[in-house]
Amino acid sequence: MTAEYAPPRYWEQFEELCADVFQSQFGDPALVRHGRAGQAQHGIDILARNGGVYPIGLQCKKKSQWPVRTLTKADVTAAINEASKFDPALKEFYILTTAPDDAPLQAHVATLNQKREADGLFRVVVLGWGEIVRRATSDPDVADKHFGPTGGNARRSPLLAVWMMSGGALEKTGRELELSVAELEQDLRDMPAGHFVIRQRESDAIVEKLKAYERPGLSVAQRQERINLREKLRVLTDWEMRAVEGVRAMLTDRLIAPWVLKAWSPSLVHVSVAAYVQNDTDGAIGKWSPSSVLRLYPPNDRKREHRCSVSLSNEEAASVMRAEQKHWATYKKPLVPTVLELPATVRARAAVPRIVRGINDFRAVDRFTDEQIQALGAFDIGLWEYEQA
């Protein structure tokens, strides 16, 4: 069984798998990831409820070398000591690892639990990779999501990556984000039926708040608040799904991806992806105020009926002007104002993600066929015309 299902390539995927397994096992729709890397969380990656037993802490064992291949008694002791600091006090604590199931370690934990029960302390459970796979494959939905369906003509759809956002911005940045985008593009090419997840900490927080409204006998005000929270959650999760669709188009669409991946420096692909993902939130512009607007037009849109606009920072606006002035000084004539002529950083951060969003809107909102979009020349991203306003 475990030979057929190798551990996930990335730790985030392992955490997502563990969350899905125990959401299914416990029947806990409000199960939620707890905190994020770098935050004090006392070793608790997932917080859950099993019937009347709450809180239950789950730790997805992460080490510097991934996947984890060994788990020692010292590792277990250290994890228990850290989890003991969690407030409110845990009722149960699960240590989940990609290391093989280990009978001597299980015997050690059983001995620990005898003493802990006598002292009124939380119960400890250690699960190795074989047991996690057994539990995952007992739920067809979980198994299909993480390992792909088996039998028949069903296409596999393994979970390839999980990207987390906080405050409107991706938590991955810089070189880490660049590598993650490159890996996701390769994984989608090798496994085109695979999928990935973009989640916001804010939506996780709303799920956590909804736990307070799971009981019967709510007041009118509490019922209204639950409705408000569920509506906020719907808006956030709808946006997350749209972000996934956009990133997939940037990395795999036969008409869009060649421009995003090949037409310019690969080192800027992650800049375009991040800007697309963060476009609907404050993360798109960050802490600076927009200086001007870049208006973008498909090359064959002579009536300019399908304009897309995006805000530029002061520095971006100035860099566009410098590029135009340099071209005039060199060639004694104005440059052709197309996306190809924009400074690389403006093209990557502003123009490309906005154009991709525009193309997606042509398809989803305007209901244009690809032939109609092609007639506008919109798939020739580098030939879109621009003007500053």
C-alpha cells in the first residue's frame, strides 16, 4: 500500500492531506489549520474536534530533511513537551509523520499514555505513513484528491501544491516563490489533471469563528452573525477558486502560457503569477499609493471597446517614461507603445497579469469564444497597446 503511494513532494501537501484525512475521520467540517510557519503555535498544525472531544491538536512532523524518514523517542518527547503549552489544554495530540510505522515506538507511546492517563494529561497518538495512507484510502474522496482515482476511465487528479495567503499577499516570496511556480508549472505539464489549492488565512479564521455557532438554540443576533460569516467565507472561497483558475491559465493554457513562460525572462514569471493572485486584494499594490493608470488595448481593437486598466506605482510610472525618453533619444522617434516595449518589471507586475485577467473575463463574463478573442489579437499579449493616464 505505502509503496504505491509515495509521500507528498512538499510539506504543505502533507499538511493538506492530514487535514483532509482527519476532517473525514472525525466528521469535523470546522477542522482548521492553526497558525503558519514562523508563528508560535506550540507544535500544533491542525486543530480539530471529534464529537465531544475538543481541542485535538495534530502535528504534521516537519524536519529539515523532507520527507521525514525516521521518528525517534526524543522527537516524540519534544513534541509532547511543546504541545503541553497549548492553551486551552489539549484532550488528544496526534503526531503525524511520513516515517514508516514503527512498532517499538508505538509500544513506547502506549507506555507513556498509561502514565499520562493516570496524571489526567492528554492522550498521544503517533501515526506513520502506512497508517495515514490506510486512513486516507478509506475515504474515496480523500484518496481521489491526493492520490488520484483508480479503476475505470477516471483521470487522476493528485494535489500538486498548496499556496497560503495572508493579508492579501502570498506567504511565499522571492526565490521560494520563484521555485514553487517553476515546480508547479512542471508538475502541471507532467500531470495535467492534477490540481493545486490557494487558501487565505482569513478564510481559515472565519471557519474557526463559525465553530461557536454549531450548537442549537442560537439567538436571532447569533443566527444573523452566522449568516454574515458564511457569506464572507463564500466570497473568499469563490475568489480563491478564481485565483487558481487564473494561475492555471498562466502556466498551462495553450494560448496564454507561451507568452507568460517563454516570451520573457523566466525569472519574472513568479512576479506575474503573484500579481495575478493578489490583484483582488490589497496585496496587488501593497502599501504604496498608485501614481497613474496603465490602459491596455488588444491590438485589433480599433474602437478601443475592450480596455483593461491597472494601477502603477510612482517608480513604475517613472520607469515607463524613462523608457520612452530613452527610445526617443536613441532613434529620434517615439516608440510603438506596446507591452513588448514596457520595462520588464512593469510588464511582469502590471501588464501581463492584467491582460490575462482580461482574457479570462472575455471567456467567463463576455462569453467570447477563443476565435473571437483571437480576432481581437488578445492572445498576442506582447502586442497589446498601452497608454499612461
